[in-house]
Amino acid sequence: MLRFLFDNLRWLAAGFLLTFASACGQTWFISLSAAAIKQEYGLSDGGWGGLYTLATLASAALMFWQGSVVDRVSPRLVAIGTAAGFAFAAAGMAASHSVWLLGCSLFLLRFCGQGMFGHIAMT
């Protein structure tokens, strides 16, 4: 067992880090800022829920196509691209001044964080 752990330490560490990073795209993490986001953009509970649902469903739909990229491209490159996309989404959310950009940022946060990070970790 120890031999397996040492022989595969980099793969296990990468899987752990990607799984850990996926938490930032999960509903529980994003919901920590929901009240501040609703107040900042003047969104009702229904407006926020609708925007979040749309971003989540769109990111899930994209996973059908994009998820197979890990089978054709190096997981290392996909992980780097996903991390860059996630960082871009976080910066976009921080700098957003419109509901449209907020929705795009939520989409990327959900797709990169909840979707691709977890998918790459399990692949």
C-alpha cells in the first residue's frame, strides 16, 4: 500500500488538489456571497435563483461536449486551462457591473469549478 502511494504521489496529489479546488465552484461556496450579490445587483431571490439556475444548466450542458477533452488532451493542460478559466471567472465576478457579466462569470465558475475540476480529478 505504501509503495502504491509513493509511486503515484503526484497523481494522488493532483486529484486531491483538483477535488479541493472544485469546492470553489460548488453551490455551498457561491451561496456564501449570495446575499451580498443580490444586494449589489438589486436581484430578488427569484432573480438570483433564475440566474444561478441558468448558469448551472448551461455549464452542465457544456460538460457533455467539453468533458471528453480530457480523453484527448493531456489532463495537465486541461487542468491549467481550467484554472485559468476559473481565475478569469473570479476576476470577472469581482469586476462585474452588470447582471449579464455576473451571469457569464457564474457560468464559468460553475463550469470550471464544479464541473471541470471535479471531472479532471476523477479522470
